Amino acid sequence: MLKIPKKVSDRWPAAVKNLVGVAVSHKTKDVSEADTVTLVKDMLAEIFGFDKYNELTSEQQIRGTFCDLAVKVEGKIRILIEVKAAALALNDNHLRQAINYGAHEGIEWIVLTNSLEWRLYKIKFGQPVDYEHVSSFCLPDLNLKNEDDQRKLFLLCREGLTTDAMGVYHQHISVLNKFTVAQVILGDAVTSVIRREMRRYFPDLKIEAESIADLLNNEILKREVLDGDKVKDAQQRLKKAATRNAKAQQKKESTKNTESDAATSE
């Protein structure tokens, strides 16, 4: 899904080992938040590949105060980073502060970190403003030979930012999840396949599609994938995809017919 350049994976082992050691030391000594901000800037440069002097700033003023760090590429702020002291456990209050910053400035990507734990969020601009958790990892626990762990690191890399790795990954997890799959299972196409297979095994048994749908809704699928905002999101996502695909097919057929008519007239 995400191709990680060799130069990126090659820089990770030494940088991660060195800076994780510093972060653990900071946690043990309970250093100040300001010291953690300095360490996070080093991590963003050495692990994640940003230019510490030209692409990282702590002078971004939002609502009369300054956010801890902002990633600014080609004159545009791409990520806001809220940093807490290394010894401090991240919590929802820290997240709300960062989300408020991003929502006010129209910046959709937010990172919350204490140098050891990193969390990536995407703001959903609407009424009210909402957010989605996209990815998280604990830096000391990463296995740099593991593809999933490599992917988590790459999402926050300079090279990943230029290829919209965060957007691609977010789209992937938005579609390939239990809520969307549950809605696909409940669709007419899948219930028809289940009915056909049941009748193949038991040809004398009368089975209605409605009975299968009832079983899926009431006895097979968990309630959490049938109700709630995430279910509504999945339903809307599938509806939009179906509409988009239908329009694309209609356009394709129209083009084909036009070409056929042109060939006939010749």
C-alpha cells in the first residue's frame, strides 16, 4: 500500500536507537515540556526527515497562543504537533487542545506526542468539528523489520508527506474496516450468494433472502457494527462509491456508443 524508499528505512535504525534512549532518560528524569519539544524536533529531523531549521516552527500563533510545533512545507502548514512532557501520559484533554488549534486554522492533520508515544489524528470539518484516530505507536516498541511498524513511522515522514501517505492510509482504513464490511455483508448481493449456497447444500429447504438478512442483523453480526455514527459513515461511503461507479460506467458506455456511431458513419 505504501512504498517506503530505501533511504528512509536505512536512516531509521541508528536514529531511533539513539533518540529513544534520550526519550527514556527524559521520562525517568521527568524533564520539562520545553525539553521534550527540543527532543521532538530532533526526532522530526533525524527519524522523520524534516529540515529542522526551515520546515519546523514553534512560532505558529493560534488564537492568541503558540502551538508547540508546526510542520511547514513549501510555505504551507501541513501538520500541527502538540507536545507533552516525556513523563506525562497523553489524554483526551491534550487532544482537544490540539484539535481546537487545527480546526481554527483549517489544518486537518494533528499529531499528539510525548516523544515516546505518537498519535496521528485527522480533523473532520463539519458542524460540530470532529476527528478520527488514524494511527499510533510507541517508539521504543517498534520493530523496524516489521512492515506494519515501518508503515506507521513512514506516515509521519517528510517523504510520506510529499506522497500523501497519510491521506492514502486514512482512505484505506476508512474502507477496510468492520463497519464497511458489515454493510457489504448486509447488501442484497451478499445475502443472495448466501441464499444460493444454502440452497445448494439443502435443495429441499425453502430459504428467503429476508430470513438471511434477519439472521445477520439479529444473531450473527455484533450490534456495534450495526448502529452508530461509524455505521452511518460506512453507509454513506458505500452509497457515494456506488453512485460514483454508476456515473463512471454510464460515461464509459456513452463514450463507447459515440465511438461506435462514428465508426459506423465512416
